[in-house]
Amino acid sequence: MNNFNLDNLIRDNVKRLKPYSSARDEFKDFNQDMVFLDANENPINNGVNRYPDPQQLTVKKVLAEQKGVSIEQILLGNGSDEVLDLLYRAFCEPKVDNVITLPPTYGMYNVLAAINTIDNREVLLTDNFQPNVEAILKHVDKRTKLIFICSPNNPTGNAFNSELIEQILKNFDGLVVIDEAYIDFSSQETWLNKLNTYPNLVVTQTLSKAYGLAGIRLGICYASAEIIAILNKIKPPYNVNELTQQRALKRLVDFNIVESEINTILIQKNELLKQLHQIKFVKEVYPTDGNFVLVKVDDANHRYAQLLEKGIVVRNRTNQPLCEHCLRFTIGLPQENEKLIKALNEL
């Protein structure tokens, strides 16, 4: 990382870009008691007739306080998928640059690479589902802009060894994107605490998992103020709607309730893991730091179909690298977990 230079990573067209300036960018104090005739809005108040805050400052203030970062280090998106797409669009030149992903992992990294016509160099995890640092660094060249690391990882469930991630951060001059969608269920420390140590570190989180707000689509990107400024330059002006901001804010200030729900899920997970070890056709139950567990069975396709017949939908991951005959179970409500175990015992 001795040669890290953010300016070298930015696409030339993004450097030249003059971002769109919305009415709410030009007059920012829109919470004042003013007559607003600047944005061609419907003036009849129904609660959502005005455009939302394009920078979502009220939500960011709460996040900044809770996470120990500055507002300038936060970008909010329409789900984490928009955040990830913005990273591609800001830093990866189509048909020229490449990224590295570590299968088995979250499938949208590869989809977004294809959408943006970016070469995705896949480097398989090791047999114990950890990053193969030597192989990763061998795949890096001067056109490698991003390395995506999902930790805790989906679908394997485990958090990655922090020393391995640090090796990548220290030896790669591009951006290392650590996807922490499941960090709230993990005992591992968040990488947010290292933002000021590594200028090439980007951390993404979400309100879809532990916060139970998958339906409102709010993803979060944490990085240096310089990286966030670039992403703000290209993001749509009103990418996070008013209803999403209101619902997110309400949930964020009720964090004690969120913590209680996380603890409930973790208790249920531990109970489910004990029960899964007793199922005869279960070959292996993998360690998990998420709100789900990856389980190897005798015949994943057959067991998946059998569970569907019993009204239980799980995720069949048998076609993923290193996941042959594996099913992924999300931790449900107590009665849902009991129904799953009862069905497995009956198969």
C-alpha cells in the first residue's frame, strides 16, 4: 500500500464530471419555515410532497455518533447493491479494469462486474473458507481496482481471519471493499475501527439484516472523506427516499430493541446448531458468524425438494464453488426453527 494514490484509481470521466446540482443541494436549509418555490414540487402538503434531503444528514448524524466516524465518511444508498455499483462506476473503466472476488461469496459482485463490463478475477477461498492471500495478490495487476471481501461471508457464514485481510490491505494499492452485512451477528470487531489506518479501506453495511429493514432498502458505505466525496459526485440526487429515511431513523434510535432482537436470533442459532448435529444425513455443520448456517447433507437437491414439499424454503447452494451438497438455513422464529428440525427428522 506504499504506492496507494486515490487519484490514480478514479475514472477520467468521473474526474471531469460536474455533478448534477438539485434544488435541495443549492438551498440546504429546507427545514426552515420558508416558501419553497424552487423545485417544481406539488405545494399541497401530504407528508411526502417535497423532495427528500439528498444527503440524508439526519440519518447520517445518528450513524456517525453510533459508529464513531464523521458524517463525511458516510454514503447512503438504495440498498448495499447501489453502493457497490457506485464503486464500480467511480473507479473501474469498462472493458479495461478488473476486480477480484473470492467465491463462494455474494453473487452481486459478479453481476455488477458484468453489468459494468469489468473483468472479475475469481480466486477461490481455501478449503476452510479463508482468503488465499498469495493467490489473490498473484492475480493483481496494474488494472486491478477493487477487491471484494465479504466477512462474515455469505454463504459460508464464517468471518475471515483479520490478519489475512490486513495482508491484503497492506499489499494492494487499490480499494479493499469489506462487506459487513452480517457483522452485527459476529463477535469479530468491525473494520470501521481501521478506516483511519488504511486509506484504501471501504466498509459496507446494511439495515437489511440485524435491523430487520430489508424492505426499505438502505445500504451504508464507510470510507475516507475523499472516497465518499467521489461517490457523492456520481450518485443520483435523491437515491434514498423520504419514507426510507424516516423509517431508518426510527429504527436507529431504538437500538436497544435491535440489540435484543440480535440476542434472540443468536440464542435461536445456537439451539438450531445443536439440533442439526443430530440429523442423520447432515454431514457437516459449518461455523457461522451470521444469522444463517451452511450445512452439508448427503444430497442437497433431494433434501431441498423434500423440504419444499413440507412447506419450508431454504437456499440450495450446491452449485456454488466448495459448497457441493450444501444447504443454507436462515435462523427463523422459534416455531419456524422447530418446524425445520421436525421436518429434517422426518425425512
